[in-house]
Amino acid sequence: MTGNRATLSRRGSIIGVAGNAILALMKVFTGFFTGSMAILADGADSTTDILTSVITWISTSVSNKPPDAQHPYGHERADAVASKIVSMVIFFAGAQLAMSSVQKLFTGTSSVRNLTLVITVASISAIAKYLLYRYKLSIGKKINSSVFIADAMNMKLDILISLSVLGGSVFVGITGLQIVDTIVGLAVSALVIKTSIEIFWETNYELMDGMKPDDNIYKIIFDALKRVPDVYNPHKVRVRKMGYKYLVDLDIEVNPRLTVRKAHSLAKQVEAAIKKDKENVYDVHVHVEPSGNVEDENFGIDSSNEFSHNDDQGQEIDRYSS
């Protein structure tokens, strides 16, 4: 998995850098040559895409490194950190474009020449960005990489940006209203800023050791434990995500008369059950307690706290609290 992951991520990053470099040169040159603020904004966005692809490349190279003495849990969180950097780069580019567009809007200096060239380049860009988006998203899902998926989200926005530039240029050609080009440039910058905020927010879950609302891993864990005999009251369950890996900590109760060997065997069965039901569970740490043990524990997930109120996910764990 690791070798294949490294190969896919490296290939995807190289294609992303090369594709965005070609598109950026085309659009920036067209923007300066024609005076189109919209295509120049699109070109600037593609220029930042080169940087985000390079960041993706570096981060996946780091995240694929094996655990070491300084990083015993591994390096997978490099993806989430890189996604934060990508979001800030995109935000900065969007803010710069917005300021330039507003300046042109109020000074009235908008004038576009050779609309045919602008329309042609915008059309090529929309098609190329769609292909890059599908490719990046496919890799992101295959290797479960947040930074690749973030980059794919950015590519998806780029499709809309290029289509907006295309539509705005056609409208300018029909009506002669040059100001429309500047307005489109401003709209593009707003979309860029919006995407940067979404990417920034998305990575908070992993960096704060939280789970996304649509991730039902806690339900999967409790359902898996129902199949393990002689295991009671799983509690203080905590899951953290590092890149594509899940790390699980939980407490269970067993018959206090069991031998250490038997209790250890039950803990291994718990680990196996969870790993069987949930893909990419890297490690399961099980703490064994005697049945009926009462401690003041106000963290983790069990049948008596927030888990039982989260979208009915805790309704099926009554067996453990009896």
C-alpha cells in the first residue's frame, strides 16, 4: 500500500505541476496581451495551482515516510498541514485578485482586445481543468489523502472559473460592455477566497483529533464489539485520524476472574473485530478493566455521553450498559 501510494502521489503531483504550468503561461500571456482582467485572474489562480501541486508533492513524500523515533505515530499528518498551507496560498491569491478587480472597477480602465483569443483560451482551460480535477480526485480517494482531495476541490473551482471567464467574454463580445470582464474577475476572486476557507476548515477535524460528521467510525466500533463474547461496557473510546490511518483507543470490562492471558486474548479479538469492519485502522489500543469498575472518566465516547445523542448512533449499545 505504501509503495503504491507513493507512486500514485508522485505521478499525480508531477502531472498537476506540468498541467497547471502550461495553463498558467497561456492565461497570463493572454491576459496581458488582451487586457482581460478575467483571464488574467484565471491565470493567476493557475499560477497558485502550480505552488499547491508542489506542496502536495512535498507533503505526500513526507507522509509516506515510515515512523521513526521522533515521529512514532508516523508522518501522515503532513497532508493536513499541507492542506492548511494550500488554503492560505489560495486565499492570498484570491485577495490580490479581488483588490486588482476592485481598483479597475472604480477607475474604469477596463478594456479588452481580441476576445476570440480570450474565449479560445478559456475553453481550453475549462476542458483541461476538468480532466485534472477528475484525475486528482481519483488519486485522492485511492490513497485517502486530504491534500490531494483539497487540490481536487481547487481544480473543480477552476472549471467554474474558466467557464465564468468564457461566459463573461462572450457577453462582452455581444453587448460591448467592457465592465463585465472586470466584474467576472471580481466574482472569480470571491470564489477563490471561498474555496480557500472551505479547505482551511475541512482540515480542522484531523488536526484537532476530531471526526467529520459523515464519518461513522464510532458506530462501526461499537457494532464490531457486539460480536466479541465476554466483553462488556466499552467506554472511553477515542479515535484520531492521521492522513488515511485511524488510531483507536478504548477501555473494555471483562470478568475480573479471568487470567491475564485470557484478558489479553479478548483484547486482541477486539482489535481484530474493529480492523475487520473498518478499513485503514492502523492501531487499536485496548485497556482492560474488571467488570463493574467505576472511575471518574469524563472524556472519550461511551453509551452515557454525547455518542448516544449523535444521530441515533448510540441507540444500539444498550447491551454493554446492562
